[in-house]
Amino acid sequence: MLGFAVRRIALALAVALAVSAASFILLRLSGDVATAIAGEGARAEDIAFVRKAYGLDRPLVVQYAEWLSNTLRGDFGTSLYFKTEVIGLVADKLPVTLVLGLASILFALAVSLPLGILAALHPNTWIDRLCLALAVLGQALPNFFFALCLILLFSITLRWLPVSGTGTWQHFVMPTLALGYYVAPAFMRLVRAGMIETLAADYVRTARASGLSPASVVFKHALRNALIPVVALAAVQLGFLLGGSIVVETIFALDGLGYLAYQSITYKDFPTTQAVVLLLSVVYIFLTLAADLVNAWLDPRLRVA
Amino acid sequence: MSKFRPAGAAALALFAAFALSAPAEAAKRDNSLRFAYDQVPENVDPYFNNVRIGVIIGQHVWDTLIYRDPKTNEYKGQLATAWRWTNDKTLEVDLRQGIKFHNGEEFDADDVVYTLNFVSDPANKSVTQQNVNWIAKAEKLEKYKVRINLKRTFPAAIEYLAGPIAIHPNEYYTKVGPKGMNEKPVGTGPYRVVEHVPGKHLRLERNPDYFKASPKPQPTIAKVDIRFIPDRQTQVAEMLSGGLDFIMNVAPDQAAQMKAVPNLAVMSGETMRIVFLQMASSEKTPVAAFRDARVRKAINHAIDRQAMVKNLVGEGARVLNTVCFPSQFGCTDEGATVYPYDPAKAKSLLAEAGLAGGFDVDLYSYRERNQAEAMVGYLRAVGIRANLRFLQYAAFRDQLRGGTAAFAHQTWGSFSVNDVSASTPVFFKFEDDDVTRDAEVRDLLEKGDGSVDPAARKAAYREALAKIAERAYTVPLYSLTTFYVMANELAFTAYPDELPRFWETRWK
């Protein structure tokens, strides 16, 4: 078990390193950083000055190695755009993204679990079709368009919710709906499939035959097994939501990590991009690892591995 | 955020249909104004950002030595009371007395000297080097008198002193530096910053002690809340829901739809940003056809600039015949050859040049893609098989400066500097963006840039602009417009420098 854990952690570190190297290279391939920082109208000497001042005239490998060495010592550097410590910037923005990610995953589960169970209890009926339609709609609607529809309804027509910002809990309602609805269908399909499979299992039939109430059969016996893959997916989706909220944060002007990532890419602020990418990849890897452990806890058969 | 545009445009149509009113009443009641912009300044210190919102904030929080009246373009004293050239490279400035910074620090020569010497020293890493790199050194002569020594003859210095060169309080700036200035900005301007949350918002409050002699009118609006909202659709939604009172840079199609919304007013205003096609005709050009003036003239005749202004650019734009903005000192089209839209003539000029069958060329562009696409259409109609290569600005400029690109859909905003030295010479004085390299034109521009005699400058620029037009080195196209959307109870005036002046804006 210890050897397994060590191997997993080593693999996770290798993945994080590969992600940081890939983002470093991709950012540089998208255009000259010094030109972007110098802005429109900068002359060649201005650009050369910026290149030297920010150490961008050194070979890429040297720049990457320096960044990596500093990062390992906990120094994420200074933002080229905001001229402030990257670690402080990330720490400022992280709470907004965490709140949004957690609220979205809770909303997605709150919607998808009842719908998935309902669809599984009435397979191939109009109820199942309706649940499926809702799921298809959630995945087919681009979340930026859904976000604009929400704004139209709740902010412009009904005037119930503020359009953008982070001042109150009301500011998080529409972003949560927009982001959560996008991931809910995956949960719903998984719950439905899992429930149909477990409801047909021998032990469930036995539970029914022994006279247990339908609610007890569904929630106590069937749902627990059907939830195993949902837990794994929830952890992965939380990672996706934390890193994938760029569009939603941008539309609702939520000053979170996603918006910071968008800004840092736009302004070629590579120390910030690197830090955000590294943080999100580490979170994603950690959540995947946590999902495996929770799965093993829920299903004793998996503990053997 | 162009990727959101198609769906966003559809949503906007719905927004406009559903929006019943935009209640700006609350803002009007407490005499405040809520404004949003899509870009975030990296630092609100005017010397440490190069985005438009930085200029807007800079002009509200800080003052400059000289002020250019946007209505008459006349220079007036702001922190200065008088100025004079003692020779071609030395300017003496008398300063106004009795002015205080927002933190109570008294304004005097020490502030001017410290600011100018600090920002013009490359070691201090000001990101707007082009605004200050003409300053050699500033010296204190008396408590309210300074001397500014220039590195070279630079008559546009007055324009720069009236634009981007804000004056900082020396004691505070020495203590906090650009980083502290960003966190807690201090100037002498008509508004003081009461809160700055980087990346989110900046709250301004009217400066109750703003000096009465300032040529900037005393502000009437008590509070200005500047929010940074990256997505333009969201800004529009905020306007429709009454969450904002003013936005700018609204796309023409959106602006047209918002005209139908009650309680909102849409205003279009010409900007100083000019648009032109650059054709590399120097010896190193990768497109040999551009060496032939007949080909360049054919391209000039091929594009219907009037139709583009009417159908694509929008109200307020005007067709240009020279590569500068008409209000800039020295900019004129007097004596410049004008090439009317005449596709038949374009074809015959191409035939004369031995290119009756046309030729292939890549047109590089980085903004207003729809306009670039329209030009591709016009060029194809006369047989020039243009292919659009749409790039990010940094890549676009790299290709052009590196000699890979020969044909560019170029735009230039002159940093809102109202002097031709900030526009035409950038593209014709053998500097990085000069893809023509005509020594005669360069010498005339040098003459214009190198004299402090207004008449001599005007004559030199006129001749240079006429030669550029006669030799068809570029296709001057038009000025761009910007659209402002605001609560219709707001009395606002737009100027070509795209600088909303909230100190002269008021609720009706």
C-alpha cells in the first residue's frame, strides 16, 4: 500500500511538472512576451529594454529552470503585469473560485441525484425522457449563452439578481447555476445507469422479497452502490470546475482564479499563468487521488488494489 | 471576448426587447456615476500602464503642467502658469502656487523635478518610455520655477506635457514608489481615490479642494465608481438592468440595438485612431509588386472608403487622405493626391504594371476583422487575390518588422497626442515600423520634428504628406469611431481623444 502511494505521488509530481513545462512553452509560442508587455507603439529599443529588464533575453531553458527552482523554494515570483507577488494574487482570488466551484458541484448534485434516481425508477417512460432532455440541454447549451439567458431573466426582466461582481451571496447565484448545470448531466446519466444496474441486481431483488420498503431498497441498498462512480466523478468535476470557470468568471466579472488565468494569458504574464496552472493541476491531481481513496472506503472490494 | 459574440449578439437582441427601463435614478439621486471598462490597468500610476483606462484614471486623479482644451485645442496652464523655450532644447516653466495634493502635500518645483527625473530614468522601468524618453533632465530654478532639458529638439514636448505626463507628489512617491502609488494613488486632480481594489474597482470622490484656477471645470458629480468588467455583453446587461450609468467602446451593432432601449442614450464619437493599409515598398519587401507605384495606386483606387465608412465603421468616422489625424498639429491633406474609388482604373493600372492577371498577397490584420474582410473583397474584385492573415497585435508587429509581412491593415492612435510627430514619422522616419524607407520623406519629417518654428514645421509636414500620397506608399482609409452608451439623464460630451471627462459630466 505504501509503495502504491509513493508511486502515485511520484506520478502526480511528474504530471504537475509536465503541465508546467507545457504551459510555459505554449505561452511563449503564442507571441513575444516583451512585445506584449511593451504595448502598442513601443520601439525596438523599448522592447529590448523590457526584454532585458525582465530577464527575457536569456535562453528559455534557463528561464524555466530559474522559475522551477524558485517555485520549489515557495517563491512564485512577481507578476509581470500587476507587479505584485504572484502568491498574494493567487491567494486573493482563490476563495472566490473555491466558493463558486463548491457551490456549483453541490447544485449539480442536488439536481442530478433526484433526476437520475427518478429516471432509473421509470426507465423508458416520459419521465425518463424528460430527465434525459434536461440533461441533453445542460450539455448542449454553451455555458456563456446559458449565462446570458440567466442574466436576461433574473437581472433584466425580473430584477432579482445583480448581473456581475462579488459583493453579496446573490452575486454567486447565476454563476453557480451556469457552471453547475453544465456538469449536472454527467452525474445524472451516471446515477441513472448505476441505479438501473443495481436495481436489477440479485441483492436488491432479495431486499425487496424480504419485504423492505421501496424507499429503503432504493436509498439504503441501491443508491449506495450506484453512488460509487459518482463520487469519483464529483472529485474530478470539482477539479474541472475550479480550472474551467474562466468563461463564467469572465462573464459575471467574478474576480477569481479563472479570471486571473484569463488576464495573465491575455497579458502574457507568464509567472502568474505558471502559478495558476501549477496550482490547478496539483488540485486536480490531489482530487483524483482523494476520489480513489473515498471509492476504496465506499467499496471494500477496491481496497485490495 | 470575440468568442462570445455570436450568442452574445442574439442575447443582446433579447435584452433590448425585454429591458423596460434602466433605473439610473438612484445614481442620479446620490449624484454618483457608475462606469465599467473591460481592461484592467496593471498599475494605475500613469507611467506604469499602457492601457486606455489608465489614461482615463490618470486624467481624473492627476494633473499635468499644461492643459489642452479639447474644444479649441488651445494650450492653457494647469499646474504651470507660463512656459517658454529658451532654446530648441530647453523649456522653462513657471508653476502655480497654492495647490495641494490629495494627501495634503504642497505642490512645488520639487514635485515636477522628481517626477520627470524619475520617470525618464530607464532604470525605473516606466512602461510608457515613448512618452518620456525625450527628457534629459529637469532642474529646480526656484520654488515655483523649473527648467526641462531635452535630449533632442522636440516641439511636441508641450503636447506631451499636456497629456500623459502627470505630476506626482515627490515626498509620497519617494516613500511608496509606483507600487504604493497603485495601492493608494495621490495626485492633485479633480477626483481623489478613496478605494482601489486591483482588478475589481476604483472608487473616486470629488476633490473638495480642487484649485479653482484649473482649466478643468470643477467637477459636479460627487462619486465615480469605475468597475472592471471584462465581458462587453455583461457591461451591456449591467446597463440594461440599471447597474451601470456609462460604458464605452460598444460595438456598432450593439450600439444600434441599444438605441431602442428607453432611458439609455447612445453617442458615437470620432477617435484619433486612424486606419490605413501599409505596403512594404522598400528594397527588402517580400512582395516585389509593391515596388511599382502603379500597383500601389491601383490598390488605392480599388477600395471604396466612403462605402466602408457608411456601412462598416459607423457614424462620426471620416475618410482620410493622409496618414495622420486631421486635428493633429501639422496634419493636412492640402496638396495630397486623392485616389477616388475606381475599380476600372485600378485594373488598368495593374495591367500597365504587367499584372493584368492580378497577384497573390497576404493581408495582415489584428483588429476590426470585418473591415479587413471587406478590403479583401474589394481587392479580389480588381484581381488582387488577397488572403487575410488575422493575428494578435504582438505577432502582427513582429511579422511586419521582421519583413515577413508586406501588406498590413494598420491602425494608429497616436497616444492621443495632438501633434503629427506622434503619427506619420512613426511609419516614415526609418524607424522600426517604416517599411517604405524613402529618404526624401524622412528628411522632410526630420525637418518638421526638429524645429520649434510652427510655420516651418507645418510646411515640412505638408510637403512630406503630399509626397507620401503622390507616391501612394499607403492607402489612407478613415478614422475610427467609438460608441458610448449612457443613462439618458447624463449630460456628456465626447472628444476624439476617447477620454471621458467626468469632471465636466453632470446629471441633467
